[in-house]
Amino acid sequence: MLAPSAGARRGRAQEGFVWQNGPMSRTETPSAAVAGSAPVFSPALTPQEGVDAATGLFREAFGTEPDGVWYAPGRVNVIGEHTDYNGGLALPIALPHRAHLALRRREDRTIRLVSPQTREVVDVLDLDAIGPKGTPGEVRGWNAYVAGVAWALEQDGLGPLHGFDAALYSCVPLGGGLSSSAALECATAVALDEVCALGLAGTADEPTTPAAPAW
């Protein structure tokens, strides 16, 4: 989770796009897939389009500018599906489809989250109250992937962290085995690493590279 591919980068902010049914496009007209029909191609946003879209949603929800926009790609396994998390070999490739997270650090312990599907209601969480699945602090829904990264970082001794406001804009198709949730987790990790000065990824000139596993 803390070692996203080279596709995870910080962007600059401008305008926004709108949400389509699942993937994003420049139209509000859904193009829903029907069982048994021909596959529907989901075009990827360019990095700048994703940055603009996430920034526009952040401005709309929070009325201010984010500290930046961080993104990470979805992925597909060429071979080795379900072997990667069981200690086996896999050959994944990164997709051009990315999860973009516009984020601004807060000075308290509150987390506020919004996505195009939930833009009418901002989810508000407390870093001091969230906990793992099955506990009273369990976080449900897509925002568990964001809050869970912050919780896990603190569990590893990288805290206490600041709270933050964040707007998600992702064009990684959902439910297709393309790691849309992992892309969101990686984007969150690199964002918190930078705004909280955790030093996990090093610098652009001297990145921190995890040691390769011994097979």
C-alpha cells in the first residue's frame, strides 16, 4: 500500500469535469453496460483532466483550494490473478486509469471526504474514533479505504497525523478487478506522506525503494 508505482504523482489544480455512471467523461449521460451486451470501453482521463476534476470537486465541496492532487493507477494482472496476496508470482501492469485525490491538511483530527457519487453529503470522520472492521470504530463504504490508510499509518507509529479534507475523482472502473480500491489507497498514502512530512517516499531525486523480496 505504501509503495505505489511511478504513476503516483502530485498534480496542480484548475477546473473540473463531471461524473458519469462509474467512469468519468465530459458528459452526464450514463452509458450503462447490460449483461450479455458488448463490452463498454471506459476511457481514461489524462493526468491533467483528473487533476482538474478532483480540484473542481474539492472547491465545490469545501470552498477552498487543496494542497495538491495526488494520483495512482489501477492495474490488471497479465498472469497471476489472486496469487499476489498469497505470496506467489504475478505479472501486473499499470493502467492509464487513475484515482485522483485532492487533499488539504487540517490542523485538527477531523477527516472530511467527498466523491462525485456523494457530492450532496460530505462524510465526516474522527481520526481518534475510527478502528478496524468489527469494532465500534469501523468505517463503511468507499471512505474506509481513505480513513483506513491514515489509521494504518498511525498503527505503524507514524502519528499522530493531522486530519484532512479530500475529494476523490477516479476513472478506474469499479468492480472489474482493476484495483480501484488499491489505487485510492496508494493515492491517499502518497498524499499523507507529503502533507504530513512522513518521509516514506523520499524525494524525487532520492526516492525510497523497498528492498526486493527474496524468492
